[in-house]
Amino acid sequence: MTQTAMCYGTVLYELSVPETAVEQARAVIEAAPETVRVLQSPVISLEKKERVIERIFPAEMKNFLKVVCKYGNAALLAEIFSAYRRVYCEKNGILPARLTYVTAPDERQLAGIRELLKERYQAETVDLELKEDRSLMGGFVIEAAGQETDCSLKGRLARLEERLTRR
């Protein structure tokens, strides 16, 4: 993530734009990637870019996005939204985490994983993203705060192979 994107993400958070408006804008960018191409194109005038912004983005995001376009940073929008999310989570005691699994955990298991992560990282809340990956062969992998806990069969086999080949 670039320093510029981090700065924009921090400013977006400090502007107190409602999280729902930021998420709606992010969803527009994800659903229609050509929007970013239009907003970053040097061939398209700033006035036309501003008209696009006026038509498709939430009111609370319009001025911010116009400034981003004015300074030629529309290509960074995905990074800016990621930076915003990082700052938002940090300021609100939310730990973003990812659980990659072969077999989907039930609600009791999910609650246990969330509690474990809350204790380990002193977080108030855990925002757990769930992702299925059959290549793990069994078990799961948890990623949180830049750390990975690999309890998958694939990971165990890789560690066993590493130990056996080091001898």
C-alpha cells in the first residue's frame, strides 16, 4: 500500500464520512472497474469526471472523490478504501481476520475462533472473513494482524517435508 493511499485513507476516516457511504463507494468501484479507468484517464476532463462522480457516488463521498481526481490519484482508489478500512478498524478496536477452511465451521466454532482472536490480540471485535479453499485438504488457516496460524493438513505436510529434507 502506498504512502499516498494511506494518507488519503486516513483523511477519509478523519472526515467522519459514514462507513456505509465509504462501503457504497467501494462497492461501485468493485462492481464497475471501468469507473476507475474513467476517473484516472488524462484524456477525460476534470469536469466530466466530476459529473460521473455526481451521478454514481453517495453524496458524502463526492467532494473527497473530486479531490482525489483533481490530484490525479483515482488509480489508487482500491488502495485508499483498504487504507480507510485499516484505519477504521484500528480506531474502533476491530481486528480484521481471515479464516480459510475446507469444511465450513459451525456457529459454535466461529464464536470460539472469534473469542480466541479477541483474547490473543486484545480486540473488542473480530471482523472474520470466511474463505473456502479445498487445496488445504483439511483443517484451517487463520490470518490476523500480519500473522498466520496454519492448522491445515497441507501446512502440516509441508512442515513435515521440511523437517525430513533438512536432515
